[in-house]
Amino acid sequence: MDLLLETFQSSFPCVVSTWQWRDGDGSYGFHLNEPVPGWPRPDAMGVWAEMMTRHPLIRWFAVTQDPTATSIGRVPQNAENKRALSFLRAELLDDGFEQQISIPYRISRAATYRAFVIAKSGQDFSDEDVSLARRVQPLLCLLARQANVLDERAAGKPDVSPTAVSLGLTGRQLAVLQLLAEGLTAEAIARRLAISPRTVHVHLDHLYRKLGVRDRLRAVLVARECGLVLAGGQPRRVAEPPQPTDHSLVRDVVGQRFVAWRPGIGSLSIAGTP
């Protein structure tokens, strides 16, 4: 996460880059690439919870169901919520990041939202900036899908198998192997990981060579014998923001890099990275 945020910071003309999330119960939070002095204000966090769904970009994505990365300045004015936009300007103008590009990789009508946001002051982002964001977006979706597949495996086997390390299996190859063991075809694996069937076959060729087999049936058998894949039937688990612990829950969130707001609890600062 930190590496992605640092890369956005160096690739775009921006003051801050952040990972943002929101869930249907109204919980939301963000992870900044670096602290912003004097922000966020604790008394504004609850109002932000209400305004998140009315944020021009989030509202545009949800209503149009078009998650293509774009900037606030490119949202049609008749689609903006004036109250939310007024609050947004009041809260962010003095902090120097009222102009924003959002690059979502997960969004739904249920108000679930996962995105990277880059922000700055002054004029809207250029066409070149938005074009770059749109080129990066499919890679973020791909990364999130692979992380979810590996997370499913981690749910059943918390540690990486020493066998996988000794065989030189990559994270992508383990993801392909797990889906292969679940009975998915090359085409289905390609759809799940958002890659081409040709790329899947390339990964399979490498897997067969590393496992010393010649077909997928034997590959799955060897993988199960070596503990490289789950036997199946494990529930799908999607990575979520970390839950606060007693030592990490603080009320003073000003200047914190990773902050959340949860209904009934309020503002939280959560130690570590999501």
C-alpha cells in the first residue's frame, strides 16, 4: 500500500495520495501517503460519513455504474449534489487538495467503495493526468483480484508453504494453481484474474515444469500432496480494513495517516497498514 501511494505521489502533480474505503453500514476511512498537518478534524469525521455517498465522484460512479477514473472537475454540474460539494470545498479548500482524481477498483450501489485518490489545489487535473489514471486503473483491479485469490488461500493456510518457496512459485502462479485446483478452466481463471487465456496457459506451462508434471490433473494432485493448495470448500474471504484494537483506538486523529470512522464508535486511528 505504501509503495502504491508513493508511486502515485511521484507520478502525478499532487499534494497527497490516499487509499479510501467505504462500506454499506456507513463506515469509512483512508490511508494517506504522508500526514497532513491539522487534518482531519475530528468534529468533521461524522459529517464526512454522511457526505461520502454525496461526494461528486462517488455519486457519479454509483449513479452511472461507470467506474472509469475521472476528476471532480469532469463530473457534470447537474449531477453534483450542491450541499455535498459546498461541504467538500469548505473542508478541503484551505488544505490544498480540493481537486481530486478517483481511481476506483471496487464500487457498488450498496455504497461499497475502494479507490485510490490523488489530490491537489488550483486548476483541475490535465487530460494527460486523467489518461494516466485510466491506464493504471485496470492494473489496480488486477492486483486486487489476485490479492483476493491469495487471501482465500491464506484463510486456510496462514503461512506460505516452504515447498512453494523451494520450487520458486510466484504469487501469480499460486493463484492460478489454486483456481485450477477448484476446477476452473483456463478461460474461467483468466476472467477471475482479469488476464488473457494465453497468459494463463503460459503460467500453466511454468507450473507444470516446476512441479515436474505434464498435465493439469497431475499438477493438482502434486499440489495437494505438497500442501500448495486448499482442498476446496473454503469460504471466499475478501480483504477488509483492519479492525481497531485497544492500543490503537485514539480519539485525536489529527495528523494521522490511517483513520477510520465507524457508526456508534466515532473516529479511530488504526496502527499499521491495511
